[in-house]
Amino acid sequence: MNPLDYLQLQLRLEGKEVINGKLLRQVEIVTDEEVPLVLLAQLADHKIVIYFDETLQPKLHSELTKQIYNISFPTINPLLDFLKAQNISIEVGYYKTYLFPPRFADSSITDVVCYSKHDPKIQTFGFDGFAEKIYAIEQDGKIVSACVSTRENKFCGEAWVYTDPEYRNRGFAKKVIGAWATELISTGKIPFYSHKIENIASANLANRLALQPVFEEIVISYVNV
């Protein structure tokens, strides 16, 4: 698969699909995130792709397309200035997504346990609102670090990992996400790991796992006022 295929797989994981090569539409409600006004992505092969909300008015779509030529990813100030000049309230998110190395298997997961989301300890930790299986480490009688699929379908899943602040810097996050990814890969699914670009701790975790960057994306969304 090429990087564009992975981007579109992740979009499908969010219940969105690409139509006519450049438009996005919601086809399934699997998240509370709406279709963004504009999504710009830079792929690992350096290709830039841009998608627009399919419901955009033709005039605005045309003007936005013109503004795209004035930007150089990830610097998109001309596009943001144009939107603000149109009195369109927006918010911007910048994310980086990774793949796990081929034949990934973490050998340091012996103390990771697979829990059900119905387990009282998982409920106390706050991870009962996601997928059925949660991969976690218990210390002092409580869950202190866990990883779960925040979204998952028959093709792929995306990780959500959290460690209690009192138990950080012990390698727990690396272990639980390694266990989660190993299980997904064993079932033939692709595990994705993503984080906001400013989240240095998550970026460091990706480096420790030797993950492979596959794309970065800037998501420009409407803000309802």
C-alpha cells in the first residue's frame, strides 16, 4: 500500500470517504467529529493531497482552491487569513500518523493484561467507552497505563494510550501500545498511531517504538458559534 491508501483507510476509520478525488463526505457516524472544511495532508512520499467538505458552496470551493496555491505545507497562513476575512469561524488541528514496522512484535509485554471494558478497574480508569479489549498494566491494585482502539473496523484500528502521571517514565506506555499493536497485527489489521504535532511525549513514544511516519495532516474545521 502507498501512503495515500493509508490516509484513506484512516479516513474510513473515522466514517468518512473521498469522492470525486477531492471531496469528503460522512458515510458512517463513528465519531463526534464532523467532516472538516478543508483537510490538507503531506504524505511520506512528499505528495500533498487536499480534500474539501462536499457540502461547500461552489463559490467558496473555488476561492479556497485558488488560495491553496499560496500555501506551502505546513505553513497555511494565507488560507487561514482568507477564511477569517470571510467571517468563517474555524479551528485548526495538526496531526502526525505512524505505521508500525513490518512484522512488529513487542517482546516486553509479559506484564500487560488484556481486560474487558466491563472490568470495574477499567471503568475506574475511564477506558470503558472504547473497544471491547483494553491492554493495561496494573500496579498497586489499580490500572496505571492502558491502550485501546479509540476506533476500529475490519481493516485497521487507531490507538488511544494513557498513563497515570504518577507512573510515567517507567516504559508502561510503550508496553501497552506494543501489546495492542501486536494483537491487531495478529488479526490482519493495520494499527495506526497518531498524535497532535505539539504533543512531544507522544512523538517520543513513537520514536521509542521505531514507528514509521506515514502522513501529517492539517484539519480546518468549522466552529459553531
